[in-house]
Amino acid sequence: MNEFLKQSLKNRALKTISALEKNNMKGYLAETAEDAKKLIAELVSGDKLMTSGGSMTLKDSGIQDFLNENYPNIFIDRDRISPEEVPELMRRAFSADTYFTSTNAVTENGELYNIDGNGNRVAAMIFGPKQVIVVAGLNKIVSDLDAARDRLESYASPANCIRLARKTPCAELGHCAHCKSPDRICCDYVVMAQQRVKDRIKVIFIAEEYGY
């Protein structure tokens, strides 16, 4: 990433972190994925159960591999269990000490915007795990909720449908058609505007681009 663009995006991240903290969500800015891993190691000290939602950011940043390698007895990776075991893991996530995920978008007003298919990811973000660690690249920051929805409909959701081999109009068109397809992944639209439990949600921005 160009150094001037990167600095501009980092400044935007700092503004967003300030807004997150006004909404009782803790924010961090890590220069690299390695720095994010060191921070995560501090945040999960003492945990007995950790799991995650599906996330290209966790995979692309190496954080999912980091968790598997360093916490093999307490981090349950749904990519390493059978499909039959996944629904039970989704339910167990509610009793986890830490739930890892990314977010589809973060507004400069400090709101997390997510669209989910099964609803398990957004459900765990809202309630259950003692803490939720959200990892996001600077590309996930948007100006407001309208921009967040536009980002999902014109960029993230079509890319995810292609990745998951979903037979949806957006996979063909490159933008949302507000379809009724049985393969639709945009079923639950959730805005997390504020946390009642202060700092339960922790957002770690990595000063790079990750995920969709």
C-alpha cells in the first residue's frame, strides 16, 4: 500500500477508534498482522475456550493459523472439524471466553455493520462470549451506515457468493439484486451501535487491507 494512502487510512482508523470507544467498544490499531497477534496473546491470557466465525480476514492475516498453532487445546477451528460437528460448535460459541471474527464494515461513527446467512456469527457478536475480538483491515472503514450497506451490496457479498459457489444473481451481476434465492447469504442485517458491557467487543484494525 502506498505510504501516503496508508497514513491517511490510519488517521481515519484513529478517528473510528475514538468513536468506537464512545460506544463502549475498545479499539486498537496494529501496524502489522504480527503486532495484532502479540496483542491477541495478551487479550486471551487465561482463556479456556475460544472459537471463531467464518472470516477471510482471520485466514489472510494468518491469525487463524496463529490460534491453531499456539492454542491447539482451547481454540476450536470449524475448518478443522467435520461438517456434522459445525452446528454444535456454533452453539458452543455462546459459552466461549473469546469469539474471533471480522466485520463487514465499521463506520466512522463507531458502528459495526454485518450481514449474515445463518445468523450464528452476528448472534455470537451480540451475546454470549465473554469477549469478542474483531479483526479488520483498514479497507473495512466506511463513512456511515449507507456506505456500509453499499459496500456489502456492491463488493463484499458478490465476492463471498463467488467464493462459496452460491448460485445467486450477485455472483453473476457483481452487485446485489435483493434476491429470494435459496443460496442467498444476506439474511440477517445487524447494526451494533453500542455495547452495554464496556469493552466486551474489541476491534483490532491492522494497517493493511484484509478480507472483502
